[in-house]
Amino acid sequence: MSCVMKHYKMVNTGLLILTNPASVKNLLPIIKTHVHSTLYIQYCPEKNFSPGKLSFLSSLWKTPNHFQMIANIYTLAAKFLTKMDVRVLLSCIKQNCTIINTKRPIELVIFDRTCSQDDAKIFIDNCLSNTNKPCQFIVINANDDQSVIKENNIDDDDDDDEKIYNSVVLGGTFDRLHNGHKIMLTKAVLHSSNKVTIGVTDINMVTDKILHELIEPCERRINAVQDFLEDINSSLSYDVVLISDMYGPTKDDPTMEMIVVSEETKRGGIKINELRSQKGLNPLDIKVIKLMEDTHHNEYEETKISSSNARIRLLGTRLKEPDIREKPLIPYIIGLTGGIASGKSSVAEKLQSLGAGVVHCDKLAHAVYEPGQPCFDRVVKHFGREILTEDGQINRKALGNIVFADENQLDKLNQVVWPAVLDAAMNEVKKLQAQGLNIIVMEAAVLIQAKWQHVCHEIWTCIIPHDEAVRRVMARNNLSAKEAEQRMKVQPSNVEQVNEATVVLSTLWSHEVTLCQVQKAWDLLNEFLKKHQ
């Protein structure tokens, strides 16, 4: 394999002119060193390759038959280009065209066969509609590689594979659009002559998914699907709609003819046809797509390429840039929060072992209840001496039974306790800073409710599924399920806490998994602080 270089820097967007699909697995690792964000791929058979024009694109091709080749490209891209947005263009496959259109400007063209500088320039000038000036090119000559792609049949249904339909439909969550999604969308596009309808699940349909709190907003998912489809093939009509049940528009639309499903959702396709039959509508031809293996998955992740894995891999990363304007960077205060039993204390311990100072606000809250403290007298005055133990201490369980059963009483207690706890916490911050600790973690379950964000540079949130939290609270506090639910009902939801967070962590898995998340977050924080020193 040879590589002819004509440029000297990494680019955001590249276009691969692919004449030999068997060379993809060798091309992609090299392309990774030249292209950073987006790689378009235009397939054109080598025997008809003509750099100066698009005569190699023939309407006589049997379009759906290209699906397996394209699916294999996406499969290899998932292996070699894990962080790159790869898009296999379909417009010039589905119909004659003389120009390659892309939404993003092409900065670098990659040829997989020998191409002179003059031919490359002619191709760039004549065949690309959207380029950065000057557009560079390289040749990665992989034609000497005689190996072939191992064909993994992605399409479970080979019957009528050449059939074209007027209207095709598919549905899904489409969170953080990945190559598995792209394969299904490609299947729909290749089989449609006119319209593709895509149902994107509403938020009420995703609450049972792992880390559903990190699923992108509906509008963002819809826009991502629309953008991808219009980019790979602009000739069709796309209707990307929000759905609140598994049927969506399939239960009413008589024009639909074919549905694309995965192995996991095949049963849903059958149910859709049962409903359509009851309503006197035509049954949909069902095309089943096999799941893609995730060759990079960890033992606690799914074995398939999935949005769930993508969300798991967000744990410990920086989801947004904190607003640190008008705040001194020393001490740098991290507000560590999360729901009851979400593992905040264990995360705080790990951060302390890495060099952070830690202020445990829950422990400080215990201290402000002690006799002789201002809060003690005010709490007893409001709730009565019935909440005291025989030795004159506040019985926290008795107090909890009162406030967790009455939201107004809880508000009264918080108005007394929260200001005192924050004052005590800031005093602890000063002490830790005096000891030379510049990063200080303020662990506080009530941080969001108490609106203490203003004293923090950024918020880190611990989340676990609701059922897991109930189980932990019952075991830890010896409570019934009803009592555990009462305590959880008064706290902000995971979604509310995630919306405030720069970093999200989860202690759902093993100690080692949590430690990896915390280490990642700590390393990225220190990189961030170095940039702003």
C-alpha cells in the first residue's frame, strides 16, 4: 500500500472516492490520521472510474443490492473510526448525477487508486459542489491488497431484496446517531422511490432505557436524523416525526408499504401489521436488519453497537463547559450531588484519594442539629419537644417521619437548616484551602434544591436507576418500600440533576467501574484547569 501526500494538516471533513470496497479496512486506519470529524464515502466501481466526470454512476445499478457493501463499510467504520461521523453517500447510486453534494464543505479528497494531480484537480473542480478552497487531496493506493472484506450479512431478509417501494417507514430512539442507526436508515433510503417516514420516540417511551437521563432532547434527535438523511440522499421526501407509542403513523397511513426493523424490534413490526389488518390497511413488508457487534464493548456494556453504550461512555466526561466568569479559580469548588443512595460518599472518597479536599455537607447538617447550635432551638421550637430523645438530642428518624410526610413541614425545616449548613461548609472550604488544597469537593445531597450552585464552579451528579435507589435505601435505612419512595419523592429527579451537571457519574456497576469514571473526570478537570490558569 502506498500513500501520496498532498497536504500537511488534519482536516475536519474528508471525502473518500472508493473504487475497491475490499480495501476499506486498510484505508480507514490511515484516513483516521488525516480526517478528524466527518468522512463522506462515495462508491464508484473501479472499472468505470473516470476522475474528470461522474460517468461511472449508472442508473442501471440495482440499488438495494448495494446495501450489504454499505453496511459492511459502516461496520468497519465502527471498528476503526469510533469517534468519526461516517456517511456513505447514496444520491449518485440511486440516480444519475454529475455532482457530489454534501452539507459540509470538503477539505480533503482521498483517492484509493493512482490519480495524477491534474486528474484530482479536475475531479475536485467539476464534481464537488461544496469544498473549502483550496481543497487538498491524497492518494492511498490500496489496489495492491488482494484481501477481501469478510461479508457479514446484515440483512436478515433476502427475499425481494431488489424491490423498490413508494413509501418506507422505520422508528427508533435515534439517540446519539451511530452506525447501527445509519445502516437502518440506509436500508430505508435504498428501498424507497419517494418517501421515508421516521418515527422518533418521545421521552415517555425511553424511561426504561439505561441512563435515559442522558438521552438527547427529542428535537436534537429529530434534527440529527433529518440532517443525515438529507445529506446522504437529497432526492427523497423525509417525514421525521415524534411518536408516543410503538405504532406512530403506521396505524393510520394507507400509503406505507415497507418497514425496516432490527432483530430486537421484529416483534413490533408484526404487531404493527396486526393492527393495520384490524383497520383494513395493507400489511407492510418487513425488512429485518441484524444487530452490529460492538468490538470495543466492556464487560458491563452491551455487546451490540447501541446508544446505551454511547451514554455509558459519557460517564466521567465533561458534558458542558462550566461558567467560571467572575469566579477565582482557587479554590476550585465542585458541587457533588445526586439522589439518595446514589453513591456520592464513595465518589467523594475516591476524589479525596486523588488529591481533592472534601466537605461532607450531610455530616455538617448533623452537627447543626446538636444542642447549643442555633438550629437546634429553632427546630425544637417549630416541631415541638416530641422530636427529642430521652437525652435531649433531636430524634432524626422521628423528625424525618414528620417532614417526609408533609411537604410544607419539610420546607420549614429546610429554611432553618440550609443556610446554617452552607455557612459551615464555606468555613470548611477556607480551612482546606489554608492546608494547600486547591480543588475542593462539596458533597451535598440538597445542592440543587438549596440553590447552592452559585458557590460552585461546576456540578458533578451521581445517578442510579430509580428501582436500584429504592432497593439501596430500604437496605441501608431499614425502611419499607413506601417509606423509601417517600424520601425519594421530595428530591429533584435525576433529569433535573443531570441538567445542572458538568459531569455525570454512576455507581450502578462495580467499584472498579466507578473508579475509572472518577479518574477520567479528575484527569479531564485538571486538563481544563491547566488551560485556564
